[in-house]
Amino acid sequence: MFNWIDYLGKHSIIGVEWSLSIEIFWYLLLPMLIKIISNKTKAICVLIISYLFYLIIVKFAYIIPLNNTDLSLAIHFNPIGYFFSYSCGVAAYVIKPTINRFKHNNDISFLLVLVIILLFSIKPELFTRYFINEYLLFSILTFILIIGLNNDSKLTKLFFSNRITVFIGVISYGLYLSHLPIINIINNINLLSTMNLFYKFVVVIFIGMIVSTILYIIIEIPCQKIGNKIINTL
């Protein structure tokens, strides 16, 4: 749980374990957060408070006696800084029933997020004046998707219910665990030194999907079967 204290990652094995301690930290606090965010008014208040809280953390972080690089890592790996993300998740659960009453909100939400992501990819400077970093922007975009989408949307079915997307979702945890070691191996052997960032991304995703599929077959599926057997015997 306190793995995030090692913000330099000196004791990391694969480079992504830092997120697990943050997840455990907030899962322990999640019941309290759900209790606090009991209606739409409280949800909006908590969203505003958590958003301002993050801005305050970033603005006054300079008082911590660290150089800029270490300070950035310390903020990134600190679970307190993710108050806004988890608030968005709980608030979305509370607000979603109200939003779903409006007709066509599903497709509108999806198209809005898609346009913003495309604009951000092309001209990120359009958003830097309104958001300190990508974390806030994509937390808000994810919030919009959660409250706006449901299975009635044709676009939702097209993009999120097709076999390819569902399969990627199934192996996504293995993809998350394997992507950084793959990047490090590729960088160490200079395999893609002449390629631009986009092609490197494609190669890493391709290799990662192969690795994560293998991990899913030989590790996740057997572990799921064992877990189901244990549950059925209780």
C-alpha cells in the first residue's frame, strides 16, 4: 500500500506497480467516498473541491525540497493527487441515471470526447491554457463517457461492443503490466531507434497484445478457474 513512497521506482520490478498501491489506497477509502457522494448536489460539490484540491497541490508543491524532476514524480505517484479521478468515478455513478433520461446523449457524449481527443492529439496547446496537465483533461473526458454512454447507443455498440474491442478489454490488464518492460527492452537494444513515436507506439501495442494474450491464457484463465472453485466451495 505504501509502495508509492518510493516515487523514484528504485524497488520496482516492471515499472508499473506504483499504480497498485494507489488503487489499494483509494479502494479502502471508497466506501467513505460513496457515503459522502450520496446525491447529485454532493457529487458536484465533491468534484469541484477535488478539482481545486489538485490545483492547490500542483501550485504549492514547490515548497517541497526536491528538484523539478523528483517533484513531478512525487506528485504523480502520490495517491492524494488522484482524489479527483476517484471522485469522478463515484460522481458518475450518482449522476448517470439523470443524464440517461435525455435522448441522444449517448452519441453526443461519444462524439464530444472523440473530437476533443483528436484536437488534443493535433494541437495540445489548445487545452494547456485550461488544464494544468493531461491528467485533469482525461479524467473529465472519462467522466463524460461514463455518464453519457450506455448500450442503447449505436456508436457505443460499434466502437466498444465489437469483438476486437472486447478482446482488448479482456487482455487489457496484461497489456498494462507488459507495456513498460517491452518499451525498455526495445530501447535497450535500439530496435526502433530510427522510427518516429507513432510507429514505436504501434509496434509496442502489437507486441504487447501478443504478450498479454499469452499471459491471459497461461496465467489469468487458470487463476480464474481456481478462484471460481474456491468461491463455489465456500
